Amino acid sequence: SSGACVAPGVAAMAECPYGRASLCFPMAIPSQAALRALEQTDGVPPTAVKVAGYTTRKTRAAGADSVRLRLPPGDAGVAALEQGAYLVALRAAGHVGSILGLAGTHLGADEPGMEVVLLGRPDPKFSSLMYLPEAVLRSLFPVDGDAELRLLGFLLPVQHDCPEQWLRDRLLKLANLVEEKHADVARSEAPADEVRASLVAAGVVPVAEGNAGAAKGLAPTLPADHGDRISQEELGYWDEEMRLNTRCGASMDGEARLDYFMSHMPA
């Protein structure tokens, strides 16, 4: 249901190490674009949602982490949603600030839902924001906990039936759309203290990762998706494409066969 649904109060804070976007998955948006987008939340009515879980297999293989939400099935706004990708703001229970996110709908089941990649991990200079790691999401948004969702705009319609590497491209395109719409070309960067304050108000405390970095006040700035995030299945798709020079859906209705964000929400 809509209305004020998460009351500000005492809430746990989640520490988040600084990061940087990787070369293979450079998903990030300028911090000043994120702050400008979040300015819209004041005029958008909130919807009370429940946390259903976290990253789906396909989203993890694409290189990101996410939080999955249950939407109220009887809500008029939810019923009017078009299947596709949205720009959203999500507020954790007990906090006064929200975190910007890229959300994909799951509306074909009895219980409508969304999967949201939240952009709240800064680089050490606070000039850009990447997706929040799942450990941070679990701290801020426990399963079955309450959260407050605001829809800030429709981004792209549904696309279907392709593997992880196309979902990675989809996420990069969505982030680029947000940057194009909200970045202020006359303003190079947002003040670091302003970005930090926005994150802290939403429950995210940026920290250096590792004692050595913390002692020097510097972070090692590991890529946001460091580690083995490419499945053997996806490597097989890449090998097939190199050998056969095929593209996903090239012979099956073109773009109608591309994957959409997000396609499914397993338990």
C-alpha cells in the first residue's frame, strides 16, 4: 500500500568498502547524477514493500548483486506497472535517506516483485557510485523486513531469453540512461561530503577495506565485481559466438529475443 511506510528511527548501519568499476563490467554512475535523481523522491509517493531475498543466479553471473522485493498485490500503482526496467529509490527501515537503484519487474506471478541493483558503493573520491555488495544489502534489508520503494521513472521495456553476458550489457545500458538523464554537464562532480552524507542517511557507511588501507586513510579500490563472476555456461556462449559469429536472437525476431532485466525471481 502507498503512504508513509518506514518510520525514521534507530537502525543498524552497514559498512561498505570503497570500490571501482571493473574493466569487464564498468557499471557506475556519476555521484552528482545520483544525487540529482534522488531529489525527485520528495514528490513521489512511497510504496511499502517486503524483502524477499537477494541476488538471482543470472544477475550474479552478469557481475552484480541485488535485493529482491515483494510488491503489494492489491496496490493500484503496482497493478498499473508495465513489465520492464525502472529507476527507483529504496529506503531501508529506520533510515531517512534512500539509495538509487535499477529495478526489473516480475509481474506475471501471483505475488508481484522486483529485483533491484542498488547504486550506493562509492569510489574513494566519491565521484561515482557502483552497485552495493550483497553483504551490505543483507545488513540493510533483512529478509521479510520492511522497505520503502519509490518509482522515479521507466527506463526500458521487457526483453527476453538470453544468457548472462547480455544481461551485463543491459545493466550497463540502464546505468548509461540514468547518467544521460540526470548528469549535470555544467557540474563536474558533487562534493564528497555531500555524497557521503547522502549515503550515511540511507544507512551506508563507506570505509577502507583492510587494516593497511584504513591506517593510511586509503582504500585498495578493488573492482566492484572482483572474483570469479563468469560461469562456464557463459564461457561456452562466448566460444560459440567466436566460432559461429552469431548474436543472441539474430535469427529469432531480433531484439524481441534479447534478455530483460530482471526475468525471474527464484526463491
